[in-house]
Amino acid sequence: MVRLPPVSQPASYHQFADQRLWLGIPNFGNVVSNLAFAIVGVWGLWILFKPGNLTNAFIDPREHRPYIAAFLGLLLTAFGSAYYHLAPSNAHLVWDRLPMAIVFGSLVAVIITERISVEAGLKLLPFLVAIAAGSVLQWYGDELHGRGDLRFYAAVQLYSVLVLLIALVLKPRYSRSADFAALFGCYLLAKIFETADRFIFAHGHIISGHTLKHLAAAMAGFWILRMLESRNPLPNENPA
């Protein structure tokens, strides 16, 4: 990534296919679809904090901390992304990307906690979140000085996805470990929808690719909840 030339945010990024006004809300589809993030964020936090829930989901009760950060990030994404899509611009985009950075950093901490070391994952959680958030702030700070550079931000996403894939070959401590492949599938589907924003909207003018991207990304959160509610520790596993 460092060897690549600086990559600025193109102004065309903010020109989404579906810009329809409905019920007084500009860019209605891209704004309202963020309700999916709010629902999964609130649902996840409720399940994680409610006493007696997820009794088999964690060998060490502290392991729920990265998940709390991830679902908090999804909830904040609902507000940040809706705010951005009401009036797309770089100044608003930073509030969309910051909470998603929290999600990426938290998920990397989840992988470290569950596949490598509980202690290491918990200690690294705040640093991973800070690095991910810092990549957004670095990009926006550079944009303010007229020399925007997305390389650090892109690298954080890329390495987060690579860690997710690496998790599939590391020894699991819980059942349903293959669900991490489904998370990657949701991420990949969201990226496809994002790229095909105009193509999808052109076929019927019902829904745009970017709106579907929001729904696919939120589906990843639902899949995490499904995994946590269904999994059990594998035999002979003890807290790390």
C-alpha cells in the first residue's frame, strides 16, 4: 500500500444512483436503509448485556467485550451513515466511516481473542479500534489540506478482511466457526452491490446497489448474533 501513489476521494463518489426525495427525506433509500444497522446494533447490545443470555457463547466472560464494541459501532453507523446520505460530502462521510472503523477494529480483536489469545485480544482491542479510527481521521485531515490519501484507510479494511480469512484456518475454540466465512460473504456481497450501484438501480428504478450494500453489511451483524446464540465451546477448551 505504501508503494502505491496517494489515492484521493473522487468527488464522483458522492453521486449515488438513487437520489429520490420521499416523505421529505432526500436520498430516501440510502438514508432509511440505515435502520438495518440500528436494529442489529440495538439487538446485539441487548443480547450481550441481558443477564442469562449467551451462557454458552463465551468460555471467558470477558470475551464479549470486542462484540460489544462491534455492535456499538454498528449502532453508531446507523446514525453516521444516515447523516452522510442526507447531504453527501467528505465532511459528512467522515461520520459514516468512523463508526465502521470501530466495527473493523473490533472484529479483528474478536479473531485474536477467540483464535489466538484472550488476553492479547482484549489488550489489543482499544489499539485496534484507535488505529482503524485513525485511518479515517488521517484521510479526512489530508482532504482538508487538499491532498487526500485513502491508502491507510483501505489497508485497514484489507487487513481486517485478511484476518477474517485467516481465522478460518486457525484452531477454533467454539462450534459454528464456519460462520466467519459467511461474514466474509456478506462483506463481499456488500462490495459488489456498492460497485454495481447504478447498474442495479437502472434495472427497474426500485432499489439501488448502495441501498442493498447497507442491507448486506447489516446482515453480517445478524449473522454474528445467530452464531453467538447457537454456538458452544468445543470439548476440552479452557480459558486462555
